[in-house]
Amino acid sequence: MSKKIVITGGSKGIGRACVEKFLSHGYDVATCSRQASDLDALKKELESKYPDRTLWVKPCDVTKADEIQQWCETLANDWSNLDILINNAGTFIPGGVLSEAESSLSLQLDTNLMSAYRFTRGLIDMIKQNHSGHIFNMCSIASQKAYPNGGAYTISKFALYGFSQCLREELKPTDIKVTAVLPGATWSESWQGSPFTQNDMIHADDIAAMIWSCSQLSKQAVVEEFRIRPQGGDL
């Protein structure tokens, strides 16, 4: 039986790199994105590349609790168990604590923190079916160090890091591992038009490779967190 993984926000960036990485290693993958068209394009491209694997896709607005619940219930009807969950969905809106709109904090908490909280709670019973498993939470270097113009984003990522630590303690007796991923600036299409280039940043494939490596350790070992930064330092 093929191993199974859920990767939220899998149509672009780090999420997409993780989708392809785990498909290439024989996993069946389930992922979500807000845009159905992005998922359709992803499914068409990767299923032709990995025809012996399943890529299960369903749109989901991860800021809405009812959509996450429905997404998890629909997956549970198709899959009885789950090996890995990567809580990758996230967003970044620049702004300072004293100047940004309050709605910016609400949106980034819903996307960066609450989506991970809700997907984890919605899928944990499927993971427990295996009596082992692994949950990765896509934190940030901003989870440990604040920086200017990153107010609500930093708050949300600090909270996600705290969630990861709490979850790690709760799941120790179950043999389900928890890893906090703390990347620095990572290249994506959103950086186009900026003064920075791909050579200034981490590539999404590097993060996917690190997550894959962490997932392959023996059951006696867990990488509780890892930081990965551009070789030249933070932007």
C-alpha cells in the first residue's frame, strides 16, 4: 500500500515543490488551493509525469473553518489513513503593528496559524491509524526574530511556532513526530519585479529536500525544528 501525505497550499512555491518531491518518491499526495484552476493544472501536469501515483486535489479557502472541515471529511471518505501532514498554506502582508489594518492580523492568523490548527485537528485521527506519522508546520525565521514591516506576519508565525511546540509535547506518546520548518527568504513568482533574484534566495526545492530527509529518519529520532537561510544571509 502506498504511503499518503497531505500538503496544504500545494499549487505553488514550497508546497508545489513538496508535492512533486513526495510523488517522485512513491507517495500518494492530497493537496488544496483556493483556485480550482491551479489545482487542475497541477494535477494534469504531475499525473502525466507520475502516472502510477495518485494526486488528490480539492479546492479549499483555508481561512474558513467549515471549508477545512468539509475538505478533511471528503478526504477521509477516500483515504482511511495518512502518514504525513505538511501545514504549508500561508500568506504574507507587509505592515507595522501600529500602522497596518487590524484585518491584516485577522487574515494572517486565519491563514498562517488557524489553518494548521484546523487541518491538524481534522486529520489527526487518520494519522493515528498508523500508530506513527509526521506533521510539519511551515513556520519562518520570523517565528523567532521580529523584523521591521512584518508585524502581523511575525505575530502569526510566532504563534505557529508555539503551536508546533505544544503539538510536539502532546503527540510524544503516540509516536507521531512534529517538525517546525523555519525558512528564510524563498524564491517564488511573487518576488518578480523586486530588486532580488533567484540567486539571492533559497529555492523551494531545497526546502522540500530537507523535509523529505527529515521524514526518513528512524522512529527513534525526530528533527524538532530546522532553520534554512540564503547562503548570503537574510535579505
